[in-house]
Amino acid sequence: MSSLTQAGPPRQTRDRWPDTGRTRFGTGHRDDARVGKVPDRLALLGLTASGYHGWFAEERAEGQRFRVDVVLGVDTRPAASSDDLADTVDYGTLADDVVAIVSGEPVRLIETLAQRIADRCLDDPRVEEVDVTVHKPEAPVPVPFDDVTLTIRRTRP
């Protein structure tokens, strides 16, 4: 038998994504995105506030600017159907809360800051998962740089 005709492991079919069972191109049904419980995405990008977070005493004394990006995994179909703010995440209130966390109680690590923001986002039962990116563009780094970022992803258990 030539190498071209030897039996091997079964090939993935072209209409399935590996390990998910989801179809690549969908059926055209409006709920195709829900297959595998893939949530919709609601993003707040570039929320900016001053905070006193950092490992070094100077950072905690002088403060610096932080930017935060929050991407929520949420099912938006109830809000789309009702056209009512009560059926979705109020991103204006969430933005205020994120800024309050950044400008509030100092922490030493951006990992701690990101976790506090993620916890606040997951307080809303409609949020299935959240990606939080904390930008620290004024970090005390001894060489030229554009930004220091940390991104965490947290999901509802």
C-alpha cells in the first residue's frame, strides 16, 4: 500500500470545528451563535482613571493613570427582544463602578486590581464571563515602552 492510500486517523469533516461539534458555516438559523453557549460580547474600552496602585512607594504616593478594557460575555437576546435596559447590563453604571475601583483603595499588583474589576462584573448574573485588561502606561519600567497590560478571563462557575 502506498503512503497515499494508507489508513490513518479519521480526518475532521470540513463542516465541524475541532473539539466543539459546532458547524463552521452554521445552518443559517438565528441562534447559531448560541451553539456551545458562546455568549455575545459587550465591550467597554479605554475606561480611564487615576489610581495609587503599585509595588513602589512612589507609585502609591504620587498615583498614575490607568486604563481598563472590559469585555463581557452576555446573552443579549432578551434585551434585543424587549428593547428594555432592565434586560441587559447597564454599561454606564458598570463604567462608573470600574472607575471607582481604579480610583479607590490602592493595591500593590495590577493582578489584584483586575480581579476586583472582574468580580464586580460577575456580580451581574447576566454576565457569563469577562475579560479585563488593565493598562498601566506609566509603569516604572527603566526602558522606553508603550504600555504594560494584564488581561484576565473569569467565567461564572
